Amino acid sequence: MFKNPKRVFILLFLLTIALVIIDLPENYRLKFTLFGRTVDRVINPPTIRLFGWTKQIQTSLGLDLAGGSHVVLEADMKDIKSSDRGSALESAKEVIERRVNFFGVAEPVVQTSVSENSYRIIVELPGVSDVERAIALIGQTALLDFREFTTPEEATAGAFTFPTLDNTKSAGITGKDLSSARLSFSQNTGEPEVAIEFTSDGTKKFGDVTGRLVGKALAIFLDSVPLTAPVVQTAITDGKAVITGSFTRDTAKTLALQLNAGALPVPVRPVEERTVEATLGEESVAKSIRAGAIGLGLVALFMVLQYGRLGLIADAALVLYGLLTFAVFRLLNVTLTLPGIAGFLLSIGMAVDSNILIFERYKEELRMGKPWGIAIEQAFGKAWDSIRDANFTTIITSLILYNPGNWGFLPSSGMVRGFAATLLIGVVMSLFTGIVVTRTYIRVFYKERA
Amino acid sequence: MIRFSKYLWLYALISGFVLIPGIYSLIRFGLKPSIDFSGGTLLEYRMSQPVSQAVITDVAAASGIALISVQQSGSGSYLIRMKQEEKPKIEGLTVSLERSASVTATIVRHETVGPILGRELLTKALYAALFAVSAILLYIAWAFKNVRFGVAAVIALLHDLLVVLGSFSLFGRFLGVEVDTLFVTAFLTTMSFSVHDTIVVFDRIREYTKRDRSRHFSDICDTALTETMNRSLTNSFTIIFMLVALVLMGGETTKWFVVALLIGTVSGTYSSPFVATPILLLWHRLEKRRTTA
């Protein structure tokens, strides 16, 4: 059935309709009056439901366009055996993911990246423009440590000594031994405090330690900073305790959340932070769309000037190309970034190239005195070699830039990836439209006057 | 048919004219690294009213921040680069800026990159480039069943990369343009572009060589170049239209990225007929001389 160009054309027509539906703008308010009837509705792309598989069609915008924070955290692995590093990083990632979700960030992305000796966690938080707060949320190691004084004199209730890391030693209980933590208020003073519960293992340890330290101080450190050093009145064996300190409601709540989400198994520190305000992103989108439209218009005009009616056909194929590529971006959830848009526009230039190659061939074949019908078919056949070889190198380069295997020795930055993804998809789609679509359009519409 | 093969000296002259200042600048001044490479902090301020750059520098100095550069992008929008600074100091800077220039200042972009990442980016980019060049070389050698084509294409590619690097060294020196991650991307894309174009020309040469073995090689090259010239120009024009629109109308963030792509495209188009093909020709002549001698 693909032999008949008219049938292929009908298929392409149906495809175009499907693509237009997929490419519908999001939350676009359509309002107009036609023949006295007023239409007013908000347009959205549809949701696909197929055999129980649902997909909401939408454009995912990168942080540079949507606004948000991008933070790269480097894990300090020097105290961790090299065989355990991978799993430590993974569990750190899980903890960070939980924390991020706790704070209600929409669609966060948390990824790990390992290369040679660096273990990193990349966190992307759309809509969070205060990077400092973001890091406070996710990077806080929240290392809770129960410490006892090293010398007995200092530990007695009477001789109060300010606890430091030097005059105390770990009692062997950390945040890992907690099962839950929540904000509560002191029954005596009404001050905010954090109520904690230990795991069964932690309960036993805590019971032992408090039993040993009755009448002595047990200091509680958070991230190496002493929070409080209450004196143990009696052994606590039910696994429940409260942490008091000079908390405000918010700090107590934050601490509870952090303790709840679990302490990071490995300390991390930020090595890269990028924040973009949503307004700047919106501006960039508007500018890119305008620039793209003007560039596209120029290209279309140029093709018509250069090739006449063939140019028009190429332009029609280009429209389908644009619809198709954008639909693929949406279906494959390609995150559009500024460089990504540049890659897309660049691939439009390359999509036209296939047509130019074919049309130039066509002109040559005509000059050799062949009738146009044969000339155009031969032009498609002969131009294919160069189109294939030429696009193949672009595919190689964009694959290397995209780095699908996540190889540590190649770049894996989001910006580079965004560009590579759109360029790659664009070039592959251009092979389809440049050959199949243009050819069908020509076969159906084009007739050379004899 | 145009006798392109007669003017090899002219092409060498043109390439030299473009390459020599660029290479000189590259050796003498190098490239201006952005915080992506050197590490540091970049702020983009949106001010309610334009503020002179001297004021910004002075205010920053008073807040104990030494600025590396201040750049105005659009009215009331400023890109400020400095060594890595912590949030409190930057908040202090915003407050003193607002006070001394009596404007409202908002940070719309805030980037901080640690120094390790920079070094890493450099080596990774280098690996990616080497990887891509060898993949392309292999592909061409395989597709054309001849290493000569591959080598000629890669030399043309190096030519284009040097043009891009050289121009950005000059831009850096005279316009303060920095090279960042996006530049690396443009650099690598130039590679694929350059080869894309060269292949179209080589494909024609291959076709004619197959068709008529007795034909003189320079003759073949001339025919191939004449026939592909129109296509090369048309194609470059379409891409150039697209990119020029992006440079003029697109955002500040991608401006120099697109300029790099633009230079890469122009050079890539030029190098296919005027660098890659002449190398093929010279190689052929040399070989012929050796076999006849």
C-alpha cells in the first residue's frame, strides 16, 4: 500500500492531524466570535490512555526556562570503604529525594553521577529560586549524635561544662537509630521541642547508655554543634525522648523533618549551584520563539525564492517536520532548555538541507535532458547517499554529546544534554520528512509544465 | 565548470588570513574561561534603573567583593562575575547596591561553580572531542573505503575548530566574551557540521571516480565542486538565517553560543570545497609524482 503516493499522502494527512492534536498549546484560552456564536474555552493537549497506560502530554521545560534551582552536591567518601561507596551514594540520594518531597517541591529530579573518584548527587528543584534554602533543605547532613563527656568530673550535674567535640565522645547513638521525630511542645514551658522515637535497636542502645549515665549529662549534637546537654534522670527504656534547645516553632519543625527523613549516610557539600528566576525563563522562552519564528519565516521565503513551487513543497514538509519533532519531544518527555531550543532550530536548518540536496540534484538531472518525472525520482535516489552519510556524522556527534551510557569521562551536563537530545531527534526526524514527506508531496502535487 | 583547482594558493591565503590572527591570539592571550571552567559566582541583576558599571564595581569593593567583570545586557540588566562568594555577602551587595544607586535590584540568575568542576569539564570536553573525531574519521574511511578522505575531512575539521577557537580568543580579548559549557557544545557541533558538509562534496567525488576511472582527478574535483557549490551556499544561507535571527532576537544567555555555531557553520561550509578538497588534490598529486618518479 505504500507504493501508491496518494495513499501515503492520506496517511501523512492523518498523521498531521494527530500531530496537531498532540502539539496543542497548554492552557491556551481560545476566544473568538464566529457567525454570531462566541467560542470561549481553554485548550490543552490530550491525555493518552492506552491499555491502562496513561500519559499526560505536556512540554517539560528545563530550569533555565521554567525557573528553579540546580544544585550539584559532592559526597565526601573518604571515610567510606570503596566497595560501599556506590550504595552509600544511592541511599544518600534516596534520603535527599525524601527530603525534597517532604518540602513539597513539584517534580523534583534527583540523580546520581559517578565519575572516577567523584560521587555526586544532582538535584533539580523547579520553582525554588532560593538556592540557599534549597541547600539547607537537602544538603543538611542532620547528623544527630549523642555524646557523653570523656572525663567523669565534667559530666556530673553540678559542674556544668559546655559540651564540645573535644571534651565529649560519641555514645554510639546517631540519627540512624531514630524511627521517627516530630514537633511537640514542652508540657512545662510550652516551648517547641522535638519528640523522638528510637528503633528497637536504638531503644536498646539508648536504654543502655542512659542507664550508664544516670545523674550525668548526655549531650546531643546536631551536625557537630551542641544542641543541648540534659542530665539523665533515669534510664529511658521505652525508646522515647525529647530534644530541647532554643528552638523556634520552625526550627523545631525543620529538625523533625530532617531527622525523620533520615540522616545522610555520607556528608555532602555543594560544588555547583545555579538558580534562575521564573521571569527570566519566561522572557527567554518568548525571545527564542520569536527568533525561531522569524528565522523560520526567512528560511521558508528563501526556499520559495530559490526553488519556486518546489520550495513551497519543501516548506509544507518543513511544517510537518516542526509538528512531528515537537510531538516527539512531548511524547519522549524531552526537557526543553535554551540550548535545546537552539538545537531544534539548528536541526530545522539541517532538515531543509536534505531538500536542497535533492532539488539541486533534480536541476542537474534536468540539465542532462531527462524528463522531469524521471529526473525527480533519480534525484531522490542519488541524493540519499550524501544525505545518509552527512546526517550520520551529526548523529554520532549528538550521541557523544548526549552520552546515553552516562560514561564518566564524557560531559553529562544538563545544558549539553538538552542540546544534544533535540539535535539528535531533529536530525532523525529530518531524514523522514526530507525523504518520505517531500517525495510524497511532490508525487501528489507537483507537475512540471512540459 | 569552474576550475577551482587552479586557485589553491588563494584558498591557502584566505584560510591563513583568518587563521593566523586567531592562532596568534590563542597562543598570546588564550581563551577567557567562564565560571564553568574557573569556578566562581555569577549574578544577573535586574535593576529598576540603569546603573553605571563603575558604581557597581565601587559598591562591590566596599562590600568586600572583588568583581571579575561587570557586563550590561539589555537596559537595567547586569551580569556580574566574581570569585566564589557566599550568600550573606551577596545579600549585602544587593542591599548596598539598592541603597547607593537608589534603585530596586533583583537577582534573576545566581550561579556558583566550584573549581573542581571546571577542570573536569575541560578534560571531559577533550575526551568527547577526541572520541567524536575518531568516530567520524572511522566512519568516513569506512563509507568511502579510503583513509585519504577521512584524513582530509578531519584536517578540514581541525581548520574549522581553530577558526572557532581563534575567533573566541579574539572576542575574549576585545569584547570580554567568555567560553563556557555552551561554547564546548558549539565547538563539538561545529565538528559534525564541518564533516556533514565535506561529505556532500566527497560523495560527489566518489561518484565520479567510480563512473570514469580514466578521468583526471583535478577534473573530477572541479566538477564536483561546481555542482555542489550552489547547494553549499543555499544550505549555509538557510542555517545562517536561522542563527542570525537567534543572535539578534534570542536571549542573552545563548547569544555567544549561537555566534560560535554561526562561525562554525560559515567556516564548515567554506572548508569543504576550499580546505578538504584541495588537501585531497595535493595528496593525489604527491602520490602520482611518487609513483611516476
